[in-house]
Amino acid sequence: MKHTQRALGLVLVLLLVLGSVFAAGSKEVAAPASTAMEDKVSMYASITSIEPIIEAFTADTGVAAENTRLSTARFVSTVLTEFEAGKLAADVLQGPLPVLEILKEQGVIAEYVSPVGETYPEWARRGDGIYLFGIEYVALIYNTELVDPADVPKRYEDLTDPKWNNQIVMANPASHATTISWLVGLKEHVFATEKEWYDFLHGLAANNPMFVASFSPTPAPIESGEKKIGISMPKYIVTKAPAPLAWAQVSQPMLGSPRAIAIAKDAPHPNAAKAFVEYWLSNKAMGMLANDVGEYVLTPGVYPPIKDIDKAEVIAIRELSDEELVKWGAEFEKIFEKK
């Protein structure tokens, strides 16, 4: 009976794959060859609130899916420790692109050509087993009950106003890779001169922001009123509803790190891993990710249910090398050092 369920599950996944391809108007592609379908698949992911997709995959395929949440800060160290010990339990890895790039360099990522992934925008198809599916967009999130509409920032520079002293929360800019990349992205895409960028950094630091380990804890102090505003992610407006949260629609571009997914080398359940990746990249799953989780996905015309988010200019920032992350992390540690 279990074998029959797994076989039917695989058929459903392949039908979903082909349906997604045809719906996207792309050329027909062949589904990957597969042998026996395993009865489970395990993913390590930095993305949050994805239980609906996990449950839908299991319901549609009969393959039990499980997810372990890893913060960006400890993603690489956790995976590499398990991989080098020959005990990596994950079949699928999902994280910011810079994180998967590091793991690719260390031999952790398997080569894989995804039929659905090959229908994505050309810049999202890397040809190395890593597929981009969205942008981990970063914005200024504030408490609508505590911040007067007239005080909502209109530019990133507004965070340097002394009225925000002790009212800001953000991921630690000395250690959180995505925040480091975001701050460097401001330098490269937003501020006209390096001096203006450094003035922003020092002004932000002067307002004594509260540091947390990653983006995930940033909404809590804003919801509770402990802090009024934060450098966070608009997705929390969806996942934390009906909390009094909104995003500051600044006049400058919204920046974010590309989100990516890949199959682990020597995955314990390789066929289930391929089926899961195809499901994840499908229109169905990406629609759920936008609507239920608030993510900014690469599926054309699909946006999260956040007021005016479709009007935002969203730019995918570049990957920083390990050396750059170390360099800028140390620099930001000095700038933001608590006096």
C-alpha cells in the first residue's frame, strides 16, 4: 500500500510540474527520470511560516515532508558540521543565495537541472543546481498604533532622526549576513556618495538600535510596543496579522537578498528531494508562499497581500564574498559599538 501511495505521489508531482510549465507558456520539458520514490523528505530552511507548503506537498504526494528551521547566522556552520561528519540529514537546502553559494563551494550542493526551474527568469537559473525563487526583501516595519502617519520615514535617512533614539530594532549588523549585505546594498544602490552612506550608518548607530540575532525576532518588540520601528521584512505584516504592523513606503528602492533552493549532495532521499524541489518551484507553491507567507516571489504577477507592495521597486542585491562579509561585519561592529 505504501509503495502504491508513493508511486501515485510521484505521478501527481510530475503532473504538477508539467502543468506549471504549460501554464507558464514555456517550452515543454521532460520530467526527471526517477526510480523508487522514498517515503520522506527533509529540508533545512531559513525561511519561516512554510507549514502550508509542507502540508500540501505531503497531502498531494503521500511523501512525508519535514522542515528544520535554521537561522541565517548558523546555517552554514550547522550544515557544514553535519556534512563533514557524513551525517547531513537534509535532502533539500533553502537559504539566502550567499549562504547556498558558500555551501556550493564546499561541495555540499548536488548538480541538478529542474524542469520547472528552467522556466524561471534567466537570471534565476544558475546552472549549478541552485535555483532562485524569490527575494528576501527588507524594509522598515513600524507599529501603526505608536507611529503617527506624519512620522513614518519617507527615506532610509529618516532613521537617523533623534526621535527614533532607542526605538529601533534590527538584526545584528556585525554578524547577520543578510543585514550586512543589505547595508552594503544601500551603499551600492541607494546612496549617491560613500560619505552619505557613512553618515547614515553613524546616524543609525547613534540612535542606539536594539540588536537581535536575525530577522525572525525583529517583529516581536515592534508588536509589543517595546520598539516603534525596525529594519525587518514586510512578510511579517502577513504572518503576524492582525498585529498593528505596516511598512514604510520610502521613495528609494527596496533591497533584498535572493532566496534560493537546492538539493544536498548525497541526499538521503534523492528522488523525494527532486520531487520536493519541483513542487516548491511550481506556481501552486509560489502562490501559497506569496499569499500565506508574504514572500516576494519571482512568479510574474504574483504579489503578497500587502498594501501597495506591487508598486515597490525591488532590487536583488549582489552576493558578498566570505572576505567581504568578514570585512564589513567588522566595520559595522566598530560603527555600531555600544558606548
